[in-house]
Amino acid sequence: MTTTTAPAEAPEGVHDSFVDQLQPLLPVAHRLAHAMLRSPDEAEDAIQDAILNAWRAFGRLRPDSAMRPWFLTIVANQCRQRRRNRWWSVIKGGELPELSGGDPADRPDAAGDLRRALARLPHDQRLAVVLRYYLDLSFDEVGRTLGVSGPAAKSRVHRALTRLRLELPEVPDHA
């Protein structure tokens, strides 16, 4: 078993710096984990594990690097790891979180179709769409989070949207 630097053993000020930089990222990280895992409890566990992993690796983050894509990558990897867990198929949660506010009864059935189609996408494509449109990240930020270039992220999102268009039924225009 390997040992890691415990927060109490960190140099003075590092803990405060970590918390100060991480705090504003937590709502975005929660939305990402919830969208990827489709379960509030699983998302909370993934975030807690991601925070611990980020703390352990914080000393390796370059000072000129942005923490947002770095931390969202850790969250995405934690979600991927949880989905690979052999128990995932037994304890899998329900629908994806609502992508917009309001009462679900007021939404057309197309929203449910979209959530189901999004859930059927491969993990990397679903992650790219969630990062781009649900978390409203730029293609460069999506690329940094996915570990690819901005143009590669744009291509991945485009492929995912093409696949979604093929899976979603045509909705007649009532205008």
C-alpha cells in the first residue's frame, strides 16, 4: 500500500490555496458527475473521491495550469472508473439529471427522448457533449479536460451530435 501526503503534513498555505481554488469548481463538478452517473448518491461519492485524488496530486499541478480542466478531468476519470465497476449494472441509477429547470410535466416528451439518447452514447462522446453544452465549456476547455486539442474536442462533440441526430425521432414543427 502506498502512502500519500496527508493534508496535515502539507506545507503551510497549500491547504488554503487548494480549498480556495477548488471551492468555485464544486458546483460544476457535481453537475458533471451527476450527468455522467445519473445518480445523486454516486455523483457525491465520485466527487469526494475526486477531491481526495486532486489533493494527493495538487503538488504536481503546474502553477501556470488552470485548475478547472485539471479537476474536471479527475472527476470525469472517477466517473468512468465507477461506471466500469462490476456492480454498476446492478446499482445503476435512473434518468439523467434535468438539463433545464422547471416542472418535468411541462416538458415535451422530446426531452425524455434526448436524455435517453444521450445515455446511450459511448462514455467519451457523452462526456464531450455534457462538458460543452451542459457545463458550457469552450472547445479548448473541453479538449483540456478530455486530454485532446480544441479541434479534436470539437470533432468529438460533432460526432456525438451526429449520432444523437440519428437516434432521435423527427419532431414535427408546430409553428
